[in-house]
Amino acid sequence: MPLNADTLIDTARALMAPGKGILAMDESLGTCNRRFAQVGIGQSEENRRRYRELLVTAPGLASHISGAILFEETLYQRTADGVPFVEVLQAAGIVVGIKVDAGAQPLAAFPGERITEGLDGLRERLKAYAGQGARFAKWRAVLNITEQLPSRFAIQANAQALARYAALCQEARVVPIVEPEILMDGDHSLARCQAVTTEVLAQVFEQLHQHRILLEGMILKPNMVLPGQDSPVTATLEAVAQATVESFLRTVPAAVAGIAFLSGGQSSPLATAHLNAMHQGAPLPWPLTFSYGRALQDEALHVWAGDDAHVERAQQALVQRARCNGAAAQGQYHPSMEN
Ligand code: 13P
């Protein structure tokens, strides 16, 4: 067995518990501040702390959420009563995770493309995060579709960085979530998104193999296969589900512990309906669930809007979305659950 296999497999299985998914609450400072600004919430560390306290203390969250991905700042924050967020989550039975990449930067000599940074010093940072209670991590690569892009080089450079990150995680007994996100921006077709997604995943798993990653101890966090958001054509739930599952069956080894989708800018109900549709066909070789950010949090953030009087209603909105997605992860969601 490779290094740390048992620990990694146990953690990955806990994250893929049936009927549960992962709460992505790891927005970087810039992204979190931008979302606050849209709702008229002041952009301060204290407001970010208040908001994240609301999320981690939501009653009943653990019924549908197996793990939470935190931003570094949040790993060290506490509730107003002084309890570390990490302890709140652990007491509820929610596994603590951490975003460890340093963001996507322009890829030199490749206009319009990006490479994710953050490998320097990652071994030491992972030790510190694991010491704080983090048992899994996330690294996001970003690729975009145009007529010419993504270039083969950008796909390979990002796949290699994802695999180097994953190897360092597994060395530190931390389960890597490997996230190659292909953005929805553009007017490309469903078929083009499927071709690009398939190519990217093939390259990512080739690199993961080269880097000796234990597939049973990692989780893939992909985009769904969708037409670009400016495409004049809308795809049916069934077409999206079929194109997405087909792409994964062609590229994702059955040994992978699980797949947990990002929502990528889809509306909350649509992200749920797509996930549900993927479970209507033949049984899949891997657990297939959600690791949404916006599609779990949007309504809660708007309801809260920075006002303590709305905390309870905001928490109910969060748990309601988690409940719908938990059902969708088992193919048991129905739109009537929205009421
Ligand atoms: P969205 O679900 O909002 O796309 O966020 C998920 C995530 O973790 C992006 O890195």
C-alpha cells in the first residue's frame, strides 16, 4: 500500500458519505468581498467572520454536508463565543478542508490563459494546516473555452500543477480535491464543452498517474458539461447529464474515491436538477455528489445581508439547499422539495 493509504481512504470515504456533499466556503478575500459588495455588506474581516460563523453553526447542516472547505483566514477564526470554527465543524461531524492554491495568474506567453500558483512552500503549509485539523485540501485550475483555447500547453501545465499539489497532500495525509474548472464563459456548444472536458480530464489523470497519486484517496471536483452561458441554445437536463457522465466514463478511473461538482455560476435549482439527472441512468462507478459554493450559499447570503436579525432564516436557506442537493446526489430530488 502506498504511503498513508488507510488515512486517505478513510477521509475520502467520509467525504463521499451517501446523501451528503461538500460545502465550498473557501472564497478568497477578493471574491468574498466582491460578493459582499453586491449585497451591500461592508467588506471587513469581522463581517467575513460573522458570515462564516452563520454557515458553520447552521443547525442540521451535518445531515447533508460531509465536509467544509475553508479559506486560510477561516481556519483560525472563532465564533463570537470564542469557539474555533474548526471545533464547531468537528463536533458536528463535518470534515475540515482548506483551499491551498494561491490563485490563477496569467500564463506567460499564452495570452488569455492562466496557471494556478501556490506550490512553493506548500509542503510546510500543509503540515501547518493538518496541525490545525484540516484533513482535505483543494486546488483549483482554471481553463477557458474560445475558438482556439484552451491550448494544449495550458492544459498540461495546469494538470501537472494539480498532480504536484495532490502528491504533496497525500504525503501529508491530506486528501486532495483536484479541481480543473472549465469556465462557462462564452457561446460554445455543449459538444465543444464535452470535447474540452474530456481532453482536460484525460490529461489530468495521466499526470496524476505519473505522480503516483492514490486514486482511492483523492476526489475530483469538475465542471458539468454545459453549453457556454452566452450560447443561444439551452440544453435539457438529460442532455447535460448524458454528456457529463459520458465524458467521465471515458476518463475518470473507477478507483477514484468520488466526484463532487462545482456549480460554476449555474442557478441554485439548476445545479441541483443537473446533479439529480445524472443519477437517473445506469449505476455509476464512483459516488457523484456536489461541492458547491454559490449554489449552496447564494440565497443564505442574500437573506442575511449582514443583519444579525436574519441569521436564522439565512441558516435555514443554506440547509434547505444542502437538503435538496443531498437528495439529488441519490437521484431522489423533486422540484416540489423547493417549497
Ligand atoms: P462554485 O460552486 O460557486 O463554482 O464554487 C465552487 C468552488 O469551490 C470553486 O472553486
